[in-house]
Amino acid sequence: MSPFVGMPNEASQTALAPVIGVLVSGRGSNLDALFRAVDRGELRARIGLVISSRADVPALGIAQARGVPVRVIAPKSYSSRAGAGAAIVEALRAAGVELVVLAGYKPILDACVVQAYPYRIVNVHPSLLPAFAGGMAPRPQADALAAGVKLSGCTVHFVTEQVDEGPIIAQAAVPVLDDDTVETLSDRILAEEHRLLPLAVALVLSGRTRIEGRRVFIAPECEPAATGR
Ligand code: GRF
């Protein structure tokens, strides 16, 4: 008899990993960063479904190349935002999704999605929130340049019903250089998004995040053992 009977192999470990659903609208570079973090073993999860708000976007090709099921749920095909929201919730639940990641997802999510996944939806935004909230890329980057700030960056936050106002999980700052254009600043921020988003998703899945009001506290990886003294 094999000495390994009863021990989980790699495939069954993947099957047991928490399932993530990723919502996208375009290029998909953050989706790709999530896949790569899973590949490296830094994000112990399985991307089980990718939903796009638009057909024919590169993000769908990235998911399909990975053999991950995709759905196109275009808000404009529904008579209301709530209708599209209900379709999203149904698809996420059918795929067994536990945590939802908005990775360059453009439409405003209907409240029914937020209510179905309370504090189980995270978003990446290309500014240091609460600065330059509300706009879609590249507006936050353009607004940062126009405002003359010397630092910008990205934020990963929990999604609540108030757009870009949910509790902040992690932020990364980048300098704004004198010769920056919207494109060069966006590229510098994007590199940080690719690093920060998988890290924040892994943190949330680890159960080490605790939310108090608008603040997120992160417990250390290992609590030191009490000495009794
Ligand atoms: C990113 O800058 C993200 O922060 C913003 O939209 C952009 C999407 O890029 N919400 P990608 O589709 O992940 O490449």
C-alpha cells in the first residue's frame, strides 16, 4: 500500500483552495498578475470564474488561455443595474466563489452584489484613496498629475455600497516625476498594482484582516506563544 494514501496531492489541494471570482472590463493585466501569484504559490486560491462587463476584451483571452470559465455580463444588456447585479450574483454562487476581486472592472456594482458578498469583494484603484476617488483609469492618474501631487500610487480596499470608500486593506506609493505623462505615471502605478493586489487578496483569504469602521487591522502571521511570565 502506498505510504501516501490519504495525503492530499497537489491536485486535491488546488481543489480545496478557496475559489476567487474576478470581474474585469478590459486589458486584464491585474487578472494576469493574480494568475501569476497563484502559479508562484503566493496566492493559495483557485480562480474559478472570470466575469467581464464587455465582450472581446483581452482579459477574457487571458482567462480562457488558463482554462478558466468566463461569462460576459454586460450591464447594457439588462434593463436595470439590479438585473445585471442579480446575474452576477447567480454566476458567482454557481461557481462556488468565496471572494470577489474587481480587477479593472468599470461598471458600478449593484448593491445586491455587495450585499451578497459583504466584505468579500475587493477592488484595486489607481490612486492613494481617498484622493482621486470616483473616476475610472486613467482619470485618477490624470487628476493626480493636474493636482501637482508629488506622490501617487494604488489602493486595494473592500467594496461597500459607497464607491471607492470601503475600508483600505493596503496601499503602495510611487513618486510623481517632473517629466511624467499620464501614461508613464499610470505604468509606474500599474507595476505596484500587480504586486499589491495579489498580496492583499492573500491577506484577506488568510483571515488575518479585521475591520473596525473604516480601518483594517492586519494580525501578524504568527502570534508569539505566551510565556506565562
Ligand atoms: C488599473 O489601473 C486599475 O487600477 C483600474 O483600471 C486599470 C485596469 O487595468 N481600475 P487592467 O485591466 O488590470 O490591465
